[in-house]
Amino acid sequence: MQQGFQNSKQASQMLQFSCPRWAQLPGIELYMDQVTGYLNEVFAPLCPPGEEKILTKAMVNNYVKQKVMAPPTKKKYGRAHVAQLLAICALKQVLSIQEVAQLIRIQTQICEVQRAYDYFCGQLEEALKQTVQGKLENSGASEEQLLVIHATRAYASKVYLQKLLEFENTKAL
């Protein structure tokens, strides 16, 4: 089963996933519809069939209300909002919203938002690749880095399982 999956469309989607880095995020402030559209597009390759929406307006409003993220400025969301929402969208699949908020706080306390976000993106892509390829390494990471490594691996493992199940379903047809 594993060998066939590694050559499948679903495995390819995981391996080719590219998390936009800080410099690639929209440079202008976005309205709610633009934010949800953008993030749903980013995550489309990783979503299970029939679940193309990973983020809705109601979710964003709840994250602001629960103080997981700062409120928008004049109904517009900046690069930091989009970066936070991207991390939230991935990690909420495997952690509670409070745990996600705590992880974001920890990371932004040890380094600036841009660096923490880009590190998250790299770890997410690497976790997806290592999960598909069956390799998982920690390479002397710090305690704070291990938080991100394991969070992204948990998400990657969930996506891997969903994609593997999708692949198995397509074989059965």
C-alpha cells in the first residue's frame, strides 16, 4: 500500500505543498472575504474531498473574540493576521484553539513574528515531506523548536492519513 501511495496524486499534493513565507503573504491589508478566500486557496491541496473550506468568517470572528489573534484594523487584516490564521488553520486540526494560541505566544516571545512564521512554514513543509517519505528526525532542536516540530508533524500525520484514505478509496472504484 505504501509504495503505491508514494506515487499517487495525494502524496504529490503533500510533497508539493508550499506554505507562503512572510515575504510572499499579501503586502496589502485584506478584507475578511479576501482573507478567507486566500487561506482556503493555500490549504486546498491538503483538504479532504468535500472539505475545501478550512476557514470561514465565523471562525475568524471567534478567534478574535477569544483573543487568539488581534482584531482587524478598520475591518482590514494585515500580514501578521494572515500569518497567524495560516498557523491556526493548520494546527487547529490537531490542537485546541487555546493550545494553538499558547504555541503562537511562545514562539513570538522567543523571536519576531516574521521569523517565527517562516520557521513554522519550513517545519510544516518538512513534516509533510518526512511523513510521506517515512522519515522523522529532531536534529538537536531546542525545547521551543520541538513544540513547533511536533505540532506540524501532528498536522502532517493527519493530512497523510486523510490523503492515504482518499487514495485507497480511489483504488477501490
